[in-house]
Amino acid sequence: MDKIRTMEQKRISILGIETSCDETAAAVVADGRQVRSSIVASQNKLHEKYGGVVPEIASRAHIEKIYPVITEALEQAGVGQDEIDAIAVANQPGLTIALVVGVTAAKTLSFMWDKPLIAVNHLHAHLQSALLGDETLELPAVALIVSGGHTCLYEADSPLELKLLGSTIDDAAGEAFDKVATILKLPYPGGPNIERIGKTGNPKAIDFPRALLGPDSLDFSFSGLKTAVLYHCRGQDMHGQDRVDSMSEQEIADIAASFQAAVIDVLVTKTKRAADRIGAKTVLLGGGVAANGTLREAMQKMCDRSKPPRRLLVAPKAYCTDNAVMVASLAYHKCKAGLFAPLTLEPSANG
């Protein structure tokens, strides 16, 4: 209790650690919003030739990078262990073999430095990224997380009060981007490359399906869309010749743009559906796919056209993909609420 009371009386600096997938990240954030450092070691080059994340490779890279990344984050922030008030770590959801590296590091530092340990849900942290620039949250609010492994809608009453409204039943949006990029023989990661190629394409060239799952559903399904792209490139029986190599740049750009348009239509439609249902005044958008400029524009138009107009809060592009700033930022609120974790904390793949 003495430690908690002391923290309430001064600036709270939290060291955040993130290893849920293929980014080894650490950051120091003061009072939930003042980013004093942010270090991210990307593994894109390691996984590029596989077209996706290989868990064992990711885990080994985390082991090699975790302490150098933490050390660099502390040095960049200009702080030592005495100036850190708590250690926060994303312990769910994600790749267990990757999460365990970050959780082990966080528990070790918590024990060695005698600092409180804070467990953070990786998905909830993505939403906190949307509040970094402005924490004035006009309620009620609906929040969309759209990333490689998850596409989820929440009703948000505060950073610590989130009610799940809908989620992915098969492929998440980011996963679909990566798989379609592989079909089109574009480099990994797929999302940025499809967006880049799609800028010169016609989003109406191909009428790919939009899986809305019924008029009331807030769940997401992108598996059928991915399959439709595959059939378009290889034929309905999958025995036809892969036509991608013989396609012109314009044809590939049209496929990319049309696929992206289908994904965005579903994301915006479902978000509006959820916002209408709860009477949301604010829409939050976070996650790796939230860096997509076309998605950001479409979501802004939806909010502007709503009656009355809704406010859109989007994570800065630097904090859309996995990072530790969002972990430390959300941990600040848990710290203020006294929500600490024991040293027996374990990672959880599903959250």
C-alpha cells in the first residue's frame, strides 16, 4: 500500500514490454501519455521468405533481442531502475512461445527491482493507442481493433471497461491481407504492400464478396473473400494455371484495390452497425490495419455522415503496429486502479 500511495503522489513512469507476435518492443511512458522512449525490433526480414510469422523463429529472435531492446529503451528515456515505478507486459493474447519471453523478462525485472508487475491485454492496449493524442472520450464509444490475428468490436466505457460486441470467426482482416499478398506474390508484410499497389488500381474492377453474416451480426469473416481472390487468380476448380505471373501490373493493382475495398466496406459497415446500436458518440480505431490510409479515410467519412456526426479517434500510424508504448500507456490506468499481477503470471494465447 505504501508503494501505491507514493506513486499516486508523483509522476508514474512505466516500463512496457511487448512480445506477443513478431515485434520485440520496450518503451517508457510517464503518466500514460508522455512517451519517453519507444524501441521496436522488427522481425519482418526473418519471416519474409515464409510469407507469415513462424512461431519458433519469432521466439528465438525475441530471446536474442529482449534485453538489448529494454536496455535501449531505458537509455533513450534517460532513466534507471530507480525511476521506473512499475513493469508492464502484454501477456495475452498472442503466440504463447513469443509471449513467454516478454512475460519472463517482465517478471524477472519486477522481482529484481522490487517493482509492481502489471499484466496487459494486447488487444485492449491497441485501443489505448487511439487515446494517446486525446484522452477525452465522449461516451458511449465503440472501438474497432483490426490487426493480423484479430478483428474485434468493443463497447468502450473507459480504458479499463471494454465489452466485446463481435469478433473474427475465421481469418482476421490483417491475416487476409497477408494471404492475399501471397496469392498476388507481393512481399511480406502483406498489408502495406497491398495498400501501395492498390493506389493505382480500380477498387470497383472486381466485385469481391462482402461477408456481413446477417443484418444483426457484429462478427467478422474474411476467409471467403480470400478464397474468392484465390479463385479469381487460379480458377474455380483450383486446377487452372496460376495467372498472376502473366498478369499486368494494372491487373494486379485492380485485384489489390478491389480486395482492399471489400475488406474496408465490411469493417466500416460493421462499425457503423455497432455504433448505431449503442448510440456511440465516439469511434476508436486501432491495430496494425488501422495504419491503412484508405480505411482511415472511409471510417472518417462514415463518422462525418452519421447523424449526429461521430468523433473518430485513430491510433497514430507509429503506434498502430505492435509496440510497447500502448502497453505502458494502458498499464498506467491499471496502476492507478491498483490492478497488479502476481509473479506467478503466465502467458495466454487466447486471452
